Amino acid sequence: MELGAYLPYLVNRVGQRFIGDMTPVLNEAGVDIQSWRVLIALYQRGGQPVGALSDLTSINFSTLSRVLDRMEKRDLVRRRRDAEDARSFTIELTGNGRSVTEKILPYAAELEAQATGDFSEAELATLRQLLGKLYAGLDGDREQPTDDRLAG
């Protein structure tokens, strides 16, 4: 298999470049990449149970718990006990968390716009759709023939 055509390599390469380019802005705001993923997920989707937040951010549960502890100490998020299940918590942005997110968002949007500037709207929509399909395929039935999964 050719490295330059190997999807995990290509996806990781793009992701690492985005992370590298975002790091100075995140450092200035005092957050790491995992905290940023939590902030943007909560900003866009509202309060989330920890399990759902783990799925949204692709941060495993035990690591997420430590990330949330650090974020709570910095007043970026708060845990709210669920009324229906006292053992469960919903994670919410604080005002400070919202403010930090809104400071980072313009740079994140600018970085994405720069990276995708040569894409048409249709290409960008297709890329997003295919990446979603690629991610979903990782959870799919591994016995399914790959021909059934090709984009039409």
C-alpha cells in the first residue's frame, strides 16, 4: 500500500496540520486541543451528558473525565446533576467557557476557510459527507462488501 494513498495517513496528516496551526491560538487562550473539542461541542450542541460528549469529541471516557476536571477548575464548564438520574451529569459551558470559545472561533473559521479556499461549495459538501461516511464506516459491519459502501 502506498503511504500517500493510505487513508488513515492522509486523514491524520490533515488533522495534525490543523492542530499545529491552531495550537498558538489555543495556547494564548489557555486551552489544549481536547479542551477545545469540548468547548466547541458544547457551544454548538448545548449541554451534553458525559457519554454523549465523549462520542462527540472522540475523547475516551476516562481521559474526558480528567479534561473536564481541569476545565471545571478554570471555570470553562460545569457539571449539572441530572434530575432523572442522580448518578449522571450534564456538562454545560459557563459564561467564561462561552467567552473563550468565541475568542477562538474566528481563528478556527479562518483556518478552515484558508484550507478549503480552493474547494467549490459542492466539493466541500462532498468532502464533509465522505468524511462522515468514512467515520461511520469504522463502526459498521466489517463483513459487508466494500462495493456497497462506495459513494454514488
